[in-house]
Amino acid sequence: MKIAFVDPIGWAYDTRTPLNEPLGGTQSAVAYLTAELARLGIDVTVANGVTAPIFSDGVHFVSLNDLSGEFLNRFDVVVVVASACGNGLRRNLAVNVPIVLWCHQISNGLGVTGLAQPDERKAWNGYAMVSNWQAED
């Protein structure tokens, strides 16, 4: 299985960053989860604010600036971190693989307000919430 995580916040980090310097909880979760998925034999790539490719604990890190539909369509699933940009991925990059929003915010959080639009909701194949409270919000 091949999974791409897209973190639009633009911060540069890899799986070792939360062990060595302060990092937000969401990005720390991405680092820990992707390292564990790689240890389980899953091919994992994270697109974030890195300026050059990094290979860390079995995880490939690539620049958001290098993303294209052709690149993302090589994966079995694309997981977008905390940003409701599915309609843009479908429309602007022609992403045709399943996309999942890994949501770390409440319903009125800046990154997910786009989900109020029916076209944005239709773009997603699924949602991963970090708590029952958040899913019910």
C-alpha cells in the first residue's frame, strides 16, 4: 500500500523533528504515525514545507511545491492534514484517487470551514477525526 500525507501548513519537518525541537501536536502526530506505518511496511510519503527531499525512518518527505496530480495519483490514498481542500485537489490537480481529511479541528476551525460547501464535502472519500467529541461537533 502507498499512502501520501499532504500537510498544507507549510512547515518543514520529518519524523525526527518532534524528538529534537518543538512542533505542533498535529504535525507531531503526522511524524509519529507515518514512522509507524513505514515500520509496518507501508510506503509512506509526506508533502510539507521541506525544501529538498528527506528520507527519515522509512518515510519520504517531499516539498509541497512539487505536488502534482500525476504524483498524487500514484498513491492508493491521499490523506490531507487539517485542511478542507479536497475540491481544489480534484479540480485543480485532477486527483482521482481516494482522499481523506484527517481533521484535527472543531467544525468552525479555520482549516475546515470549507466543509460547509456541498461541493467540498462531495470531494472527500472519508474523514478521520481525532476524537468522538470532534466528530460530533
